[in-house]
Amino acid sequence: MFKFWRFTPVAIVLALAIGSFAISYSQESAPKVQLPADTQALIRFNFRAMIDSPLAKKMGIEKATEVIKSVPGGEILAEMGFDPLKDIDSITIAAPGGGDMEKGLIIVVGKFKAEKLVAKANEEAKNNKDKVKTHKAGDKTIFEVIIPDQQVPMFMMIASNSTILASTQKDYLEKALANAGSKLANKDFSALVEKLDPNLAISMVAVSSAFPSKAIPEPAKAIIEGIDSIGGGIGVDKDVTLSVNVFTKDEDSAKKLKETMDQGMAQALGFLGLMAAQQKELTPVLEFVKSMKTSSKAKMMSLEGKLPGKMIEDAILGSK
């Protein structure tokens, strides 16, 4: 939905794989970091909920540490004493949306050895000046990281031993840190964030003012304009569950949204059915979509689904 979000996967991989972070660190004073005041949409990946879930443990998630060590950059993680499975708690992608589609903030929360990251970041800046640049912001240092095949760089810093920040705009990153402690400007969004289930593996919230209206295709524009807000996410326990509620401006908008969702899922099922017939590993995805059900009541459209953990185990580990 937001152009800024297209940088998220590469930013996370880069930050965790080579340690080329923007560094802003003080042992004596760790600033409180929260969502930027202008945030109107977010997606949060709760890694602790995923990794500590019965399903992940049953599938042997602890073995992934050895896999991580074998991938490019894994030896650097080991050198810094960093274990992604143990040291990352969550990654939140926050964006103001609307006319500010290029703005946004990535907030990585966990346990980080800042001194080692500082040393590694300085080494990268010294040895790879064409890929890593430094900027001073008062007594703080921000790293500008050039990402291959991307038109704009990523700016990164460590705000404390527990928080890493990243953005495609240096000014936005500085503003987010400077305004830490400010209340969210959009009261409706703030209320939705407060109601989010902290145990969800993936959670999302957005208000209508976050939607980039100019980028929405004409056929979908009327439906999108009928939405007030969206909230919900995916839970991981023994099974995987989906629960999303879309609040609309009126009852008719909720009904039309339900009809559109039903049509879209019917088309997706046809496509996935053909794909799964050739690639059995796609069967869980097909079954997950099959389980999804929509409903509308008053000014709300709900989407729910469930995928049994046993089906995921069989697809990945093989049935016994």
C-alpha cells in the first residue's frame, strides 16, 4: 500500500546481516522510542509470539540458528554474539500514508550489543565508502546505506540497546527520535493501536486517511473510500488463525466490501487450486484461503480463517 514498505525486507536483512546500522547510542540514557506522532498505519511482526509458539517449537525452530550461521553474513552475526531467534522481539513498520507515501519508520525491538555494532558500523563505513556513508545529527551518528537496485538509500541508527530505527528519509528518522514521547495525532488510530492484541504474531492497523487515494485504481476507489479503518492480524499457537475487522462509513459499504472480498477469494482459490496441483507445498496456502470466511454486520466487515498446525507440519516436515 505504501511505497516506503517496499524497502522493509531488504532493510531488515541488511541491518541484521552486515551490522551496517546507523548508530546513536548512550549507555547512560536510552531514549524512549514509540510510533511517530503522524503514524496512521502500521504492521507489527511479533517474533517472540512466532518463535515461542507451540507450532514453531514442534517444527524445530531452534535449528534455524545453524541455518542462519551458514548464510552470507551469518559469520558476522556470530562474531557480534547476535542470534536473531533470541535477540529480536518485534519489527514494526509505521507510516503516515496519504500524501507521504515515501515516509515511514522501521522499529526493531530486541536485545542488541551496541558497542559491537558501533565497531562493525565504523568498519563498514571505512572499508565501503561507496555503500555506507555517515551523517552527524548533533551528538548522534546516522548511517546512510546504499541498497543495490533501489533508487533511494536507507538511513539507520541504534536508538538504544533495545531499539534500532530505520527510514528512507534522514529527516524523518531524526524527527521520530526527537519527538519520542509525543502522542499520536490521529485519535482514531491511537484507539485502534491500544486495542491490538499484543499476542498476535502479525498485527496491522490503518485509518482511511493513510490510504494513498491517488494510487488506488478507479474500480477499487469507491470501495476503499467507504472504509474508515482496518484492524486485526494473524495469530500463531498450535494453529495459525486470521482475524481482520474492517470498519466502514455505512452498512452498504460493508456489504459491498464483503461481496468484493468473496469474489476475490473465489478467483484466488481457482488459481491456487491449479498451482497446488503442480506444487504440493502450496497446499497449506490453498487450505488457508479455503478456510477464510467473510461476514458483515452493521458498519463492519470481518474476515476470519484458520489453518491447522498439523497441515503445516505435514507440508514442511512430511507426514508420518
